[in-house]
Amino acid sequence: MTVLVAGATGMLGSKIVSALLDKGNLDVRAMVRSINDTNPEKRKKIDAMKAKGATIVEGDVMKPETLLPLCAGVDVVVSAIGNNEVTVPGQKNLIDAAKQQGVKRFIPSDYSADYRKLDYGDNDNLDKRKEVFEYLQHSGLEYTLVLNGAFMDIITYMPLFDLEHQTFQYWGDGETPLNFTTTDDTAKYVAEAVSDPGLANTALEVAGDTLTAKQLKATYEEATGSKLTEKSLGSIAEMQAWITAKKASASSLNEYVFHQYMYAMVSGKGKLDRIGNARYPHIKPMTVKQFLSKGDS
Ligand SMILES: NC(=O)c1ccc[n+]([C@@H]2O[C@H](COP(=O)([O-])OP(=O)(O)OC[C@H]3O[C@@H](n4cnc5c(N)ncnc54)[C@H](OP(=O)(O)O)[C@@H]3O)[C@@H](O)[C@H]2O)c1
């Protein structure tokens, strides 16, 4: 089976390439924008992927003519394109090329909460995923979505934590389950999803851990030995009102989009309802306690 990974130099994409190669039975094409990239960080990633056995191929999702040859002979396209202005048009181009070349399955760059349950406007970034998913469904290509909640790697950077003031803050009652998965574990699940026949036209929902906000605070304290002051920031409705007001006056998405992600989580609207970790018992995903106990968060 041949798998093409778009976004292979990315934070998650490079881990997906590595996890696919670890399977030992897949031909992996790692799509990069420049094979001769001189950026030291990207150079290191490209050289490491090549050394591990990936075929490095050059392509740009905004240049459709580069994608057709890359999709020839490919069974599964995995997208790990980042979240920006290319997310929608670039992935649409990739879907078109995959369709034209008879690719069997497409995994879009989701790796998030269950955006299918959100409404347009709930989260400006997740709206892009909704649009790509609709396009993918209409394309007739077989798809698999990989939904993992929030990346555990950035857990203490979420608006729940204000470590500068040793404070843990939350909206609502703090009792809604929140899903977290490390990027390493997400990549391992993607490597399973590419060839799992039971995942045709559905989502693989996975979570390394599921904790309420209150459990998360307690877990942080247990893992680090640091006590945090608990602060309620108000109801979910007040959070929504704050986001709406902020969005109206914001000059950049970054002023409110992280709160939109939190809204999808603490409201329960984007919660994963069918966690399928058990499909792959050999993957033992990291828990939040294990992650925070490492001390590098
Ligand atoms: N659930 C969560 O908490 C969470 C958190 C973070 C990210 N994510 C999601 O995970 C996914 C991957 O994110 P990431 O952080 O790994 O992204 P990233 O590090 O920013 O990597 C993006 C990749 O896309 C490539 N790319 C950008 N424009 C391209 C183009 N025109 N043609 C071809 N390739 C292009 C980049 O290539 P260059 O290296 O050449 O720029 C890079 O390889 C995204 O869907 C993101 O939203 C989820």
C-alpha cells in the first residue's frame, strides 16, 4: 500500500510519516514544498524521513499541477496541512487530484474535536474542516476522519491554565468531559486508520485521556505537586457572549479562536462520543497524568 502524506514537514505530519514507516509494510511518500529546503529544522526532518525510508516528493497544494503526478499509484492520501489560508483551497485541490488518480481513501487534516457536531460560526478554524469534509463527501472518495480532541502536548497553554498566576480557570460547571491525545499517539492512530477496512466513510475517534476540567486541575496538582487557585469564569452562555464581543472588535483571529476551541470542549458540543482506542489495543496512549509527570509541558 502506498500512502502520500501532505504537510510532511509539519509538527504532526512528520510524526505521521514516522508512524507510517514504523508499520513496516507501507510505501510512504512524504510531500514537501522544497526537497532542497535549507531551513535547518525542515532540513533535519526531511533528511530523517528519507533516512527512515520515505520517498520525498515535491508538491504544493496551491499548485494543482504538482499534485496529479504525486497521487498516481497512491492508495491513501493523508493530509496534515496546517491551519491557514491554504487549508480549504489546498485540500480541495488535493481531493480533486486524489479523485482523478483513483486514490482509495482520503484522510483530511482534522485531528481535532468532533467539528461535525459544531455549527458554522462556533469556531472559525473548525469551520474550514467542515467545509473540506463537505467537499470530500461530495467528491465520492472514501474518507476516514481522525478525531483526537485537543493535543495533550499543549494542554497547559490552553486558556484553562494561567500558570503565571498559578490559577486554573474554567467556564460552566467544570464537569464536562474533555478529550486529550498526544501528537505522537495521534500519529500512531493515523497509521492504523490508513489501512483499517472498518473505517471507510467514518471517523476514528480516539483519546489518550478524558477528564473534566475539575479532574484536570486535580491531575495537574498531583502530577506536578503545585497547587492552583480555582477560578470560575462564568457560564457557557457568558463565554459565548465574550467570544461574540471579542470577535466583533478583534483585528486577528488569534484574539478569540483559542476560546472558540475551549467553547467546543467545555460546552460538550465537540466531545468525542465513540472513542475507538480499543480497536488497536497495542497502542497504549499517554494519559494526562503521565504527560504532566514528564515535566516538560
Ligand atoms: N487538536 C489540536 O489541539 C491541534 C493543535 C494543533 C494543530 N492541530 C491540527 O493538526 C493539523 C496539523 O497541524 P500542524 O501544527 O502539524 O501544522 P504545521 O506544523 O503548521 O505544518 C503544516 C504543514 O503544511 C505544509 N504546507 C503549508 N502550506 C502548504 C502548501 N501550500 N503546499 C504543501 N504543503 C503546505 C507545511 O509545509 P512547510 O513546512 O513547507 O511550510 C507543513 O508541512 C492541522 O489540521 C491543525 O489544525 C490540532
